[in-house]
Amino acid sequence: MANVDLAALNAGFQELIPHNKALGLTMTRVSRAPPWAELMLPWDERLVGHPETRALHGGVVSTLLDTTGGAAVYVALAEPLPIATLDLRVDFLGPTTPERPLYARAECVRLTRHVAFVRMTASHEPDGAPLALASATYMLSTRGQSVTRG
């Protein structure tokens, strides 16, 4: 994790994206080579999607995975650029357990000039048995380039 200031990344991560702060998302580990990131979502009763089982809402799990994917792209970039999710696929393997935090880990598997390709997992333990798997593509900023529509 050389050359990565985790405290600075977390501060910017929460200030620039208020939704991350509202959910309580925290970057717990990152690496530039190979580029990957891990985030933690603390348990919060307000995020429950099924009142009887108290499993987290699938949208919350998807958000955690997508955000972690974006963080992996961000640490892979040579310089900060705006990014946007182009495509996200999530496979839910099982429900979450009440009152346990959820961790997501994402690896940027390929970075091209305009698109990043990422694979993610979510589990109750860092590097634990997956509860959800995901893959995503992110568009990298094309500053200074014209966009043709049509």
C-alpha cells in the first residue's frame, strides 16, 4: 500500500460524495499495484430491506459494490479523473446477517484509455465467503474531447 494515504482518501471520499458519508462507508484497505480497494459498510437498522429476516436491502449491497468498484478505479488512475458507472451486474448468493458489517473488495482488472473493468465481492469478513459477486465497467473522463451524439 505504498504511496496511499488512506486517511486522505477517506476524507475526500466522504466529502465529495455525501451519499458515502450518509451510509457510513469507510475505505479500510487499498493497493495501487495491483489496484484494489476494500470498503466497509457498518450495520444500520435503517438499511434493512426485509423486516422479518432483517437482511440488508439489495440496493444497499449494490451501492456498496459499485462504490468499492469506483474506489478501485480511482486508486488505479495515474491522476484523479471523474468516473461514471457504465454497467453493473450483481449476483446475490445469500442474505446478509443482521447486526454484522459488510465488506466489499474490488479489483480493477483492466484500465484502458476510456473504460475500466472491475470485479467485486461482498462478505461479512474481509476476504470472507462471498454473499454477492459483481462486475462493472466505468467510463473515465474524456476532458477536452468532443462527444459526438447520434
